[in-house]
Amino acid sequence: MYAIIPRLLRSSGPLLCVVVFAGLSASAQGLTSEAPTADRADLGSKIAALTHSIEQMQGELQQSRLEIQQLRNMLTQILRTQANPPPSNPPDEHAAERTQPQNPETNAPLARITEDDWQILNARVEEHEQVKVESSAKYRLKISGIALFNVFDTSGQLDNLDVPTVAVQPPPYAYTGSLAASFRQSVVGLRGIGPRVFGASTSADFQLDFINSAAGPYGGVAAGLVGLRIARLQFDWSKISITGGLETPFFSPNSPTSYLSLAVPAFAAAGNLWYWTPAIRAERRFDFTSAELKVEAGVLDSAGYSVSGSNERVPTPGEYSRQPVYAVRLSGNNRMEDHAISFGISGIYAPLRFPNRQAASASGAIADWKFPLIAKLQLSGAFFTGKGLDGFGGLALSTVQPQDYQHYLYATAPTLAGIPVIGGWSQLKFTVNRRSEFNAAGGLGTRDAARLRTATQFDPLLRAVPSSNRIFFFNYIFRPRGDLLFSAEYRHFRTSEILGGPNVAGQVGLAAGFLF
């Protein structure tokens, strides 16, 4: 298009002159034929006026050609910049003007590209150079995750080296320490952005980890070498959201910061209600000038008191009741990223029915918080109390041997469902800058020791159930770039049983992760 415009203008100049001179000739002939005796002075003045008009039109045509040339030069520079981006430091505009030849066509203000233009063009080029993930539905698809390498030295005895949750009784031989490494806490995720449906924007999330088969007693639905963490579909309107799928319980949104416990969150058996379970929830937001209130309600699949280590998928006591877990949460935040403040309170209720037709129920109250104490220091955590909450984590569980499955389902599980529990965790985060941070956190999950001790007189399997579990950790996280991190951490475990003294273990670890 830019090449056609100058040719039209260049060809229109001679044609315009021919037309004007032809009209002039015709006018002259008409004047000489109609008025052969007219004053030739009048004819000369008319010719002079027409000549002046032609000269003026030719000047305007020359100016138009100059402006078109300037636009062509600017377009050429933009295309050249996209092919060869400039260095990160923008060039000195004044130096360029001094070295540039003094040509009015190329030095015109319209041909200059500012620093903002460079940044926009560079961003566009980098965006086009990225490798895009294509989906069969032709909608946007984004892959993310972390390749995480952990090295850890352990003193004492833990239930699992990769993702320890409790300290266990050491074996009879003398050596109880170990040194190990693992890549199994790496996580891979996909996020898809779908079309608008009934006025709502749609999205889906899918995450996998590689540690689920070794996640302690929390086996069941997603057991296997590759574990399914999150698989959810979400509909978002301006004030309402509806979500369905496998995800972290919405009544426990916070989690401690640790890269030695990523596949299974830190304090999984010491105060952190974390277990992923199928759920459907609705959210209603109320926006104010400087704050936002949310009301969430949903139903969840009950994973409580499933038999860990079993290869068969059998109904849990909650699923035997033919009713889901009911939960509701009320929360608020202040909409500030630098000084974020959020509080939430939740309640849950779950009917239970055991194979011996014994009916029971699980219930609990949960509180969560996150707020700054002073500059760069943030406090976060959660607290819960209730009964029958073993299926959502936060409490130490015992491993059931295959020969004890029937006894566990008919006797041990109903007893555990009636024992009150309490737990929680809290973390202090000190952010030095955007690259460095320190975290110190502690968690506790405990059962009513008196009730548990009384019940062990009638059920010997309860002797292996820990009455309390305490974990403390301290770590330092360094992020030299947005896609790279390093961490050093120390963890201490103290697990108490009804009979005998507490089991104590410690672990020192290093982590290196690449985020993509």
C-alpha cells in the first residue's frame, strides 16, 4: 500500500498539468473565437493566474511526497528493529542526531523512535520468540512447574526420607542416620484458558507430582508413583466463582514455605489440613474500597479413615453414609500485596457410617490468618479443633498392616472418630529483599491423650497411634532470578506415643529448583 501511494502521486502530477493546460488552451481558443477583438491584456492576466495556481498545486504535491517519504522511512526503521532488536541500553538520541546526515527527510521528528517504542517492540519480539503450547481445542494452554533437587542428612528415624511427617521408633541396630537425595518432589502443571460460557470466563488446572506412593499413610484415591495433586475446572464471573475438581480444601488455604516439603506440604501431620480431595464449591465476593469479603460454601468427598497401603478402592466411612462433607468459609483481605492482611473462619461437618453400621459424625472449626507485624516481617498460620478430622491431614496416623484391615475398619476407626483433636501451625517470614527471605515455623497436631489412653485398653491397635506430633523448621531461600532458587533448611521432629517416650529426629537439607 505504501508503494502504491507515491506512484499514484508521481503519476498524477503530469496528468494534472496536461489537464490544466488543455483546459487553458480550450479557454484561450474559446476566447479568441468568441471575442476575437477582446483585450489581450485580460487574457494575459488570466493565464498568469492559472500559472500561479499550478505552481501552488505543485508545491503542495511536493510537500505530500516529502511526508510520504518520512512515513516510509519510519516504517522501514520499525521493521528493521523487529528483525534486529537494539541493546538493553537505549541509544543516545542526541548522539544519533549529531552523527546522522542533515537530511530533512530522514531527520524529521516523525521518524524518531523513543525509548518507550523500543521497549514495546522488544516485548513484542520476545513474545513471538516464545515456544507456545498448542492444545487440540485451540485455546490458550500454559505449562508450569518446578524441577526440584533435594539433598538431606537425617539423624534419628523418620517414616519417609523424601517427605517425612513423623519421627518413629529407631530400629534395634545402632546406626539411625542417613544421607540421601531426591528429585521426586518436582511438580508439573498445566493451565488452560477456555471460552466464555454463560458470561463466565473458564479455566482449568492440572498438576502432578512424583512422590505420592511414598506419602506416608495418606494413600487411597491418588496413590501411585505419579500422584494427581490438582485437577479442577473453574467458572469466574465478576462477583461469583464456581469450582469443581480435586484440590486443596478451600477452608485451609495457607501453607508453610518449605522446599524440602513441597510435594506433601510442611506440617502435613502436625497441624496443616492439606489433603487434596474432590470438591465442588461456590464463592461470592463483596468488593469495598480497600477490602474484599468472600463467602465460600461447598461439598467435599470424605477421605477420612481410608485403609492406607491397600491396592483396592473401597468406600470410606464418609462415602458409606451417602453424604458429602459440608463446609463453609468467611474471609476478608485488604487487597494489598506489599502489606497483605487476610483472615478466615470455617466450619465443616461430615456424616460417617462404618461397616458395622455404627453411625458417627466429624466436625470442626478452623481459623486462618496472614498479616504483617512490622516492616518485612509477616505472620501466617492456621488453627483447628474438632473430631473425626483425620482424613484431611494435620494429625499423625499409624500404618495399618494388611492382616489388621478388618479390625481397623470395625473397631479402631470408630474409636478414633470420637476422640477430640486440636492442632495448628504458624510461620514468621522475614523478607530481606525480593531475592532473599528467612522463614521460621512450628506446627502441632494432637489428640486427647486421656481418651486415647483409655481406649487402648480395649483396642491394642490404638497403641501405635501417636498422641501428638510437633515439627519445627528454619530455612533460608535465595532467588537469584525469577526462574531459579536455592534453599537451606533444618527440621526437627518430636512424635509422642501413648506408651514409651517420644521419638525425636532431625534433618538438614539443601534444595535447588528451576521454575518453568
